[in-house]
Amino acid sequence: TAPFSLTKRYSEVGASSERNEYDIFQVTGGLKGKLPSLGWSWDAYASYGEARQDQQIFGFASQQALTSLLQAADGGASLCAGGYNPFGITSISDACRDYLLRYPENHSITRQTVVEASVQGGLAALPAGELSFALGAAYRRNSFRFDADPMVSSGDLINLPISNSTSGSTSVKEIYGELLIPIIHDTPLIR
């Protein structure tokens, strides 16, 4: 009845693997036009997209279920057919494999929103050409959320690193302005 440590790879439950399913959606639209009275032009667009990932993990045993099997007085036979012998490379019944295995599912979603608009045109006639400008503004937001299965975040799954749910976002707002000021035009050596 003395406590002892046993380290082994639980190959009896099968190889570990994962299945990932993705659902991706994106929509983009834009408009452009002219302001004839000023001789200016403008354009604007917006885009939204998201990517969802559903991940199912296979081949990991539950520490709690294993502890119950190991502590059972009958070697676990009362919990699953055949019980469980942890010593050596052994095979177990399908019932014990089902008793030990867990199938956690993690979910994540990434979203992106982009909006941008600009206007450009001439302001005044200068001796070397037209003084023109461009103005614009942009907004971008990226967000991410990861929802870990409670079995994954609890640390109950043997040999599967703990992952906790997390989320975050970034956003950027930008404006810009440009001026084109012609200084010299059609002189010797300069066009």
C-alpha cells in the first residue's frame, strides 16, 4: 500500500491526433465617384472577415479515470471489462479504452474589420502645374478568441499541455494627407 510513481506512455489508448474544421467568411465592398463641381475624386471600401476553427483532439486519457482504475481494489474490473494493468506493454479492452479516453474540443475565432476612405483632387493652378492633394482615413480592428475545452484547461488529460481560454484585440486608426506642389516644369534638363 506504499505510494510509488509510475511513468509510462499510455499507448494502450491509441495514437494521439486531432481533427480541425475551418469556416471562413469574408465580404468586401467599395464605392468610388467624382465631385464634378470641384474636379475631385473619392473612393471608400470596407471589408469584414472571420475564420472559425473547431478542433477535436483524440488519443488522450483522463488522469481522474486512470486514478480510479488504479485505485480500484479489483484492478478496475468493476469499472470496465478486464480492468487495467499498468505494468509493461499491455492491451486493454474496448470498454477500458472508452473509460479512459476523452475527446476535448477547442474553438477559436479570428475577426478582421477594415474601413478606408480617401479624396483627392486639385486645389489651385501654379506656374509649374496644378497644386493637388490627397486625404484619407483608415480603421482596422483584429480580434481573436480561443475557448479551451475545460478538460484541456484543467490539466486532466495525460501528456496534453494545459491551454487556457484567452482573447484579445488590436485596433488602429490612421489619417494621412499629401500635397503635390510642382516647382519646376519644362525647363532645360527638367521635364
